[in-house]
Amino acid sequence: MPSAGKPLVYLAGFDVFRADAIEYGRYLKALCDRHGLEGLYPFDNEVPEGLRPEEAAAVICNANIAMIKGCDGVLANLNPFRGAEPDSGTAFEVGMAVALGKPVWAYFAAKGSLREQIANDAAGFDEQGFQVEDFGLPRNLMLACTWAGSSETAEQAIEALATWLGHR
């Protein structure tokens, strides 16, 4: 049950795939609490046992969507996951939050613009023949132009989001 008066923050990211996902979620939620926020972690949701995999997936998806709809902001881990880009599920959650008018605070290790991060030729094309966007942004423009702010670590991001939510 959310604490009275604390902004609710959905904790989006591929952290749910970590070997220590439950413990890490507790850590993030404790950081939120220290900064006057109530962290909502996807593993807070109950998934009934005995469901077929696709049924369990639908329960998880709908529960996470409900959390996003009910939150005051989203903290999003946009570090690269299984490649050069952020986790696709996290990108969906960020897009949904933005569409709902929820502020998103991203965090990821700063490594320059996309052109600096992704190998490309003199014309800006990657090894697969796709142009790497050149807007000087550290993530795709649809993410970078819609977040309220970004930080390098979860710890910095939680503190910054708490400050940002307190000054709205």
C-alpha cells in the first residue's frame, strides 16, 4: 500500500532480469524511500501460479501498465541491454508514461552521442547499413526529447527525480 503523501514512482528497466532482481528492487525502493518517494517495482505484482506462459505474460503486462497509470513519475534504466539500445520493454514503458503525461527521469552511463557510441562510417552508416542519427543526443531522439531529465546512475536519478517532483 502506498505511503500517504509520497509521490509514486514506477521503476522501469531490465533490472527485473538480473539474477538478484528481487534484492535489487528492494534496494531501489529503499533509495526511493530515503528521498521521500514510494518506489513501485514490477515484482511487487502478484502473478497467480498455474498460468500458461502467455497468460502469465498478459498478467504481468497489465499489472505493469496499471502501475504506470497510477504513478506520479517513472524512473527508467536506459542503459544498453542485449545490444546498443535500451530494453524494448522499458522503451514501451517510457513511451506510455510520456503519452499519459507522466514525467520520466532516465539513467544510463554517459558515453557521448549515438554517433560516438555506435560504430559508423564517414557517412554515418552502421555496419548493417543504417544511418546512425546525428542530433548530439545520448539516446534516440524519441527518448531524449521526452524525458524530464537524465542522470548517470540510479542513485543520482532517484535523488534528481525526487527534487524535480518536489518543485513541480
